[in-house]
Amino acid sequence: MAMTDQAPDQTEAPKVSDEVAIDIRNMNKWYGAFHVLRDIDLTVYRGERIVICGPSGSGKSTLIRCINALEEHQKGTIEVDGTTLSSDIKNIDKIRSEVGMVFQHFNLFPHLSILENCTLAPIWVRKTPKREAEETAMHFLEKVKIPEQADKYPGQLSGGQQQRVAIARSLCMRPRIMLFDEPTSALDPEMISEVLDTMIGLAEEGMTMLCVTHEMGFARKVANRVIFMDAGQIVEQNEPEEFFGNPQSDRTKLFLSQILGH
Amino acid sequence: MTTSAPRSPAFVRHEPLPPQAPPVAETGMIKWVRENLFSSIPNGILTVAAIWAIYSLLSVLLPWIFNGVWSAESVRDCNEQLAGASGGCFAAIGATWRQMVFGIYPNDIYWRPVTAFVLLGVAFAPVLFQNVPRKLLYFTLLYPFVAYWLVWGGSLLVPVTALLGVVLGYVVYSRLVEQSFAMGFFGGIVSALVFWWLSGFVVGEETNVLALSQVETRNIGGFMLNMILGVVCVSLSLPLGIVLALGRQSSMPIIKWICVVFIEFVRGVPLITLLFVANVVLAYFLPPGTNFDLILRVIIMITMFAGAYIAEVIRGGLAALPRGQYEAADSLGLDYAQAMRLIILPQALKISIPGIVNVAVGLFKDTTLVSVISMFDLVGIIRGPILSSTEWSGVYWEVFGFAALLFFIVCYGISQYSQWLERQLATDRQ
């Protein structure tokens, strides 16, 4: 994985195709009586890197968790890779195996070694032979630069290393879309960059990515679209240059001044 | 104006100081005694009181043990030999241990339960220890049928058809489970039942094929009966408990409520009541003429009882797992059965080990309750035939002490194993 020190120019960035990867239409979700997501319309094209930001409680995590059905939406449609999400469990499992997810708290399996964490899903879901799954796992562990930890257990690794393993674990399923739910929020400051570097490398390879994050530097560097959410709605979306340089809504301006102000 | 601090004199050590022996009061026995036994006045008083209590206990117990009579014809003979001195009549153990261990099992075929017991160790080895060859698990699967044949005897056809029924049920299950779990589950059970029903006609005729002499259930007793009940019920109640615990967490309301009602009902009823039900009441519900073995009925009741408790222990383990583990398993595309088997249960069971062992040890000791429904288990045989015999009436301490020792050895072994297992599985520690 070519992880260059400099940010790639926009012109060098991988091409976004006009093939639709995720299509969300008029999606609504309630927690009991609380309306968390309101009329979400979002089309993600293959190869897009989208950063979703917004104040806490704005529904940004819920939005990406709806995409792989970790949360159930009540109204509207979500189409992933041409498959419409329904409550059919086979359908859900199919979408989940195509969509990788990285969590805030890593959620590695503590009773399995790093290598077993990475090979488990390919072996059981994809029915990959063990040998082949291990080769794939080592390939991705090398990509996230921790092949030497393969035989350790998650508890023996630092937070940054655990999160990189979590990314490798998702990649082992060869997903076409990656979802990141605040991947750096639970990390010590000095470990954030190692995880972001991994994500940048992934973006450069043309992975379709949706990232919920507050790392605005990352958003400027790799995103080709930034989405700002508040109170369960998409308030503003734009290219990063425009979004940071020339925000339109007052809510966005306030948010940006709060997180960039110091 | 500033006052300069007094200048510290320069110092260089050229010869390192050799280590010296610590003062006597800081080492060995004296230090330990002072710190642990007499660190304060109340502590000192407690120490003296404890020493006095231990002394008065041992001053009775030790003479009783060392004066004990090891060979005597009867309790009267014992008393004559002791001539008024304090001492145990351990001859009773020597004279009755066969009864206590085997009940009224025929003397000449003790080798059969003993073989079954030895094979039990072989069958459990691959389950309990990871480094035992995995191939032995096949023997573990065969063991219940072998053990049944050895202990109860009869034609080899009985356990073989039972085994074939299980195999058939499993084959049907694995064929149908691709389509739906429920179909596989019920298809497997039904095909096994049909097979057993049909083979009943054949086996009923051929009672002499490779037959061992048959032993009636009422002749099976003593510690052997406790072991049979304990091993069978623990082995069965663990899977039952897992199923109940998962069922209680199910999102399907009917399954959830069946499990909740079952668990709460069984936990709310004393075991002894369930045993009475097994002994007396169940017979009214069965069609007349069915020979439904009493041990089987008791096993069902104890298993249900222990299963409900284990289910609650495992539920605690499941609840202790962070939600993220479920979500991570889901997000990788694992289906429910895979997520449970590979991710959730290994962790939940590990957390539950102390609780499960607690239930298992309790259950093993509770098997002595069957003496109340007049089965001659270890306690039953002591209270009944042994203590009411003319030779050994009144030797409570000696024989009950022996019974306690047998139970203690097994329970302490289980407890030690579980602690060892916890250490083996401690991978998530830093």
C-alpha cells in the first residue's frame, strides 16, 4: 500500500465512477417516539470517500449503522450494491459480508488471536480454505503494518494497533464498501495518525468509504464529499474545499467554528 | 540579599557496602508470627482462641482416629475391643464399602461398572483437556452407549440401535438444516423416534445377541448411582442450559416466553418435589404398561432443574459481553448460529465457568436427595441397609465420614479443574 507522506492532489485521487454503490431514499428511523433520522436521501458512487460529521446525537452513526442493518430503519429504502435491504436475514447477511465496518471501540474478539480474528469470517462465511484465508489475513496485516503481531491476542496490543487489526479484519472479507464509525475517537492522541494513515492508504486504492469522524484534517485530505448532519437531517454536503472554505448554513458555520476554532 | 544554602559535601563511595544479615526480629518465623498472629491485641486474642479451638477439636478427633478399630465383626465387637476408650469403629467401612460404592449390584460383575468408570476418564479426557488427541472425541460420543451396556447389561442390540437412531437423526438433521433449522431439528428427532419404534420390534425378539447379564435398575445404587446421576445430568444440563439461556434472549416472543416460564417454574420448585413427581405422579400420566425406568425419570427431573440454574448463570455471562461483540460478529456477515458458536458462547461460557461449576458441584451433591424417594444411592444405602443392620447400627460418624470423603474428592477435583481451566483460557488479560 503506497502510503505517501504528502497528501495526493485532487487530480491524482482515484476516479469516482458513476456506478451507484449505496442508494438511500427517503429513509426515516425512530427510537420509540424519537425521530432520529429524517428523510435521508444519499447516493454514494463507487470509489467515493465520504466524511460525515456533526454534533453528537445528530444521527451520523445511526445512519451508517443502518446501511449494514445493525440498526433497522422504519421507512424508505436502502440499496447496497443493487440489493435492497429488507428484513430477510439472508439478504442482510449478504449485504453485511459485502460491507466492512470499523467500530469506535474496535470490537476485536478477545478470545481469538489476531490471525484468527482475521480469518474467522472468510473461513465461515466465505468458506475459504484455512490456508488461503491465513495468506489473505497476513497480506492485509502487512498492509496495516502489524504482521508480527499475528499470534498475539487483542488484549496485548495498543489501541492504535487494535484498530488497524480491526480494519484488516474487515478487509479480509474483500468488502466493496467500508464504513467507519468514529474509528479514532477512542484512541490516545499519538495513535490517531497511524490509524488515519491506514485509512488514507485505503482511500488511495479507490475503496468506497463512509467515515463518521471528527478528524477534519483527514476530511480535507481524502474526502471528496463532506456531509454535515444535525438533528437527524443532512444539513449540508459539499466538496471539502467548499465545505470548509465557504459553508452555507448557519448551523454548519457554528459547528465548524466550534471544532476548528482553537 | 541571598543566603547561600549550606554546601553539601562531595562524596564518592569507593568500596560498596557488603549486604548484612537482617536483625533477628525482622526475619523468619519471629517476624512472620509477629506480623500475622500478634500484630495487635485483638489479633493476639483471636490467635490464642483459634489455637485453643483447634487443640480441643484435635484432642477429640485424633484419639478417635488413632484408637480406631479396623477389624471387627460388628459394632458390639468394636466396643468390646475399645473397652470404654474413645475410638472409631472403622471396621464398618471395611465391611460395607462394597455396598456403599456399588449398592446391591451383583458381586461377581463389579468389573462392569469399574470398566465403565475407567472408560469415563478416557471419554472425558478430550473434552476436558485440549492437548489430548481430538480423535478420542469419537470415543466420547460412543461412551454413553458403551457405559449403558456395561452397567445395565442386556443385549448389545439395545445400545447399538439407540446409537443408530442418533446417527440417523443427525444425518437427517444435517441434510434438512440447509433449508431451515426448524425442519432439520424436528426432522432429525422424528426420524430417530420412528427408527427406534420400528427397531423395537426386532430388538424385543433378539434378547440374547452379545448379551451381558441384565441388572435391574433397583439393584443399581451406592456411590455408583450418584456418579451416574451426576455425570449424566451435568452433561445434559449444560447444553439444555445453553439452549434455555439463548432462548431467553431470543427476539421471537414465543420461544422467549417458553424459556422464561420453564426457567422460572423449575427454579421456583424444590428439587425434592420434582423427584416426587418423577417417582409417583409421572406414572399416572404415562400409558399403562409403559416401563419408564425410574432412573431415567429422575435424570430428566434433575437435568431440568440443573438446566434452569445453568441457563441463568450463562445468561449472566451473555449479559456481561459488550454489545460490540454481537455487532462485530453481525457486521462480518456471520449468521446467528455462527456468531453464537464462534464468538458469543466461547466468551460467555468462559465468564460463566465459576457459576457453572458451582451448579455442577451442587447438583452432584443433590443427587443424594434421591434417597428420599427410596433409591439406594450412597446416602440411601447408609441410612437404610447399613445403619439398620444388626452389625453396624449406630456407626454414623464412620460411614458418613467415608461418604463425605468420596463426595469431597470428586467435588474438590471439579473445583481444581475449573480453576486450572480459567487460567488456561485467560487470553484477554494484558
